[in-house]
Amino acid sequence: MTTTSDGVSTAGRLSTPVFAAIVVTVLAWASAFVVIRGVAPHFGGGARALRRRTVGASLLS
């Protein structure tokens, strides 16, 4: 398998770190729906939105 200088495979395969990032992203995104459904009876829409923004901001910083 040949790769370019930026780590992109020329054989059409994903590198291991890229594949791992995709898997983690999809699993985190899918689990968010379960958590939102579970806390829906306990928190209003505004509180849930604030929590989503807070978690997102902390993960991106």
C-alpha cells in the first residue's frame, strides 16, 4: 500500500487513525440520542440545549 506525504492512502483504504476517528464519532453521535431520550422527562428543552452546548464547547476547546 502506498501513501502520500499527508498520510492519505492511494490504494483506497482508510488509515487506522482515520478509521478510529470515524468509529468514535459515529458511536458518540448515536449514543447522544439515547442520553437525550433518557433525560427528556427530567429537563426542559432549554436546559438540554445548554448542556449540549456546554459539552460541545468543552470537547472542542
